[in-house]
Amino acid sequence: MRPEKKQVEMSEDEKAIFNILKANSPIDLNTLKGQSGLSNKKWDKSIKGLTSKKVAQVLKNDDGLFVEVL
């Protein structure tokens, strides 16, 4: 039997970003930030929380910065 995947606990701000991200992964970082409507401090804390929980990842390529669901 496979072990069940644990639900990752997220704050309300992280959930809001994650829901946008699930629908549009990968998405431009600035577009995602604008759609979230969060202040700079809340945005920074939330995106760092998602990446530290290994739910999302920020990628840099020739076209710019993108965020994708893992």
C-alpha cells in the first residue's frame, strides 16, 4: 500500500495564491502577484511559504520569472 499524501497546511493568503497557480501553472511571477492583490509583505511571506513547503517553485529562464506547481 502507498502511504497517503498529507495535506499541506497553508495560510489564507497562500491558499489564494495556490488556487490561482493551479489554474494557470506556470504563470509569470508579476502576473501572479498582480492577480493575488496582496501587499508586498504578504506576497513575499506567502510565496516563500509555498516554496518552502515544496508546493510551488520559482523558475528563471530567458523569458523571465515564472512560478509553477510542483
